[in-house]
Amino acid sequence: MPRILHTADWRLGRAVPASADADLAAARARRLEVVSQIAAVAHAEGVGLVVVAGDVFDDNQVSGRVLRAAAERLVAFAPIPVLLVAGTSDPAEPGGALSRLGAGVGPLAHVTVATTRGPVALAGFTVLACPITRRADPDDPTREVPVRGPDDESIQVVVAHGGALGAGGSAEVLSRVDTAALARRGVDWVALGDGLTHRPIDVRAAWPGSPVAGADGGGEVLIVDLARGQDPIVRAVRVDRLVPTEAAAPEPVPEGDPLGDLAVPPYLASALDVLKAGDATALDAAAWLTGQLVEAAR
């Protein structure tokens, strides 16, 4: 059976670590390493196509350094075709991150970027790419997917980014996809992005979640076997695990000092000493402290 790897929400260049105890630079490097791990899984599983359903980058203003690092990781997928679809974080705007990646030529000749909606023939699949074309798009990005023709025996895969009708969540969520309508049009698999964890929607649609594991889950990609007239066979494969950093043992609190060893600024320490000595009221100390804070902010 033809096989694809479905992933999404890489958020490369993200300015927020996946866990609160992670260093920012290390967190960004880890996201890139997870992409390398996805490439290794794609080769090991013998997939014919990799689809990334939006939010490849954290925003459209990522630096050239982030783009070059992403390109280096994408080279490792060759010769497997890779389709990158614009999401809500990296919509298909002029000068957006995906358009600056340099896909389709040289070492990235196997990488296709979908910044316009329509069919793309890749590795024997008919991929109906449905990128987000503007930030905060309220419409279903898959609304223009046509009904399969009576003689079309190709395997059709929709790749989009957004919520799903009937799958719970807030009614205010934008870009909500009607997966039931897509099934009626003859689509074999709906590869969605936009979520931290793997969640099936129905037998022919799912979110894979972020491949970067965090406190709320994630760390997986989906391997999907497809054949016309049969239900897809879907497996979640782990590519990342959250390894929590051991917290340092707290320092003992000195007797009689309820503040312990907190790092107290000198001007605040002075105000507290005045209060402890009983030479001023809390109102006096607050007025003095306010003046110190204003001075410090200049």
C-alpha cells in the first residue's frame, strides 16, 4: 500500500521553549534535531511522501539563519518528496518564510512549497494543497476541493491547517475544515495541522500534533497506509520525548528570615529593614520605595 508520513506544527524558530525549564537556544536546536529524526523515520518506514500540514515556521519573520538551518535538515529527506503547506503561523503572504526557503531547486529539489490552493501530483498521489493564504482566515481552506471524478483512481490526500467541524473545541476557532464533506467528495486522507497532540477526527482525518514533545503532549508523527476503497491504516510513531530537567534542591531558609535567600534588590532591602526596625509605617516605606522604583526605571 502507498504510504505517507503526516506531520505538522514544527514551529521552527519558535521563541518559546516546549517546557518551562528549557533554555531558549537549546529548545530551538532541539526542534531542528526533531526534524532530522522525522527524516530518519521517513526513510526507515519506506514512505513515498512526507506532508507537513502548516506552521513549518513559528512566523513569517524568522531569520535567514533559521531558514538555512531548516533547509539543511530538509536535505536529509531526499529523495523522498516533501510537501510544505502554509499554516496560520506562516501564512502564504508575500515574502513569507516558506517563499524564502529556496525549495524546488538544488539540494531542495525534492521539496515543494504550497502557497496557493490546488492539486499537486507527487509520488503517485494527488495532493490537494489547501494552505492558509492570510492570517486569521475565517473560512474553510478546503472549501474548493472538487468532487472526485468517476474515472479518477488516484489516491487523494488533502493537506490543510485548522480546526475541524464536529470535533469539539470553541466555535470561534478559525479555518475550520469540514472533514465529512471531504469524505463525501472522495478524499482518501485529510492531513490536518494545528494542535499539540495527536488526535483522530474520523477514520480518514487526524491531527498528528507537534513532533516536539512538551508538558502537554506531542512528540509523534503519523504513518498512514492508503489504498483506494479501503480504510487508511494509521500508526503514531514517536520522534521525541520530553526529558525534564532535574530541579536543584532548595536552599534552607535561615531561621527568623521568612524571605529566605531571595535575591532582593538593595533599594527593596532598605525599605524592608526600615519596616523591621519599626522606625516607619508601611505607608512611609511604600512611598519611599515608589520613589526608588521610579528612579531605578530612568
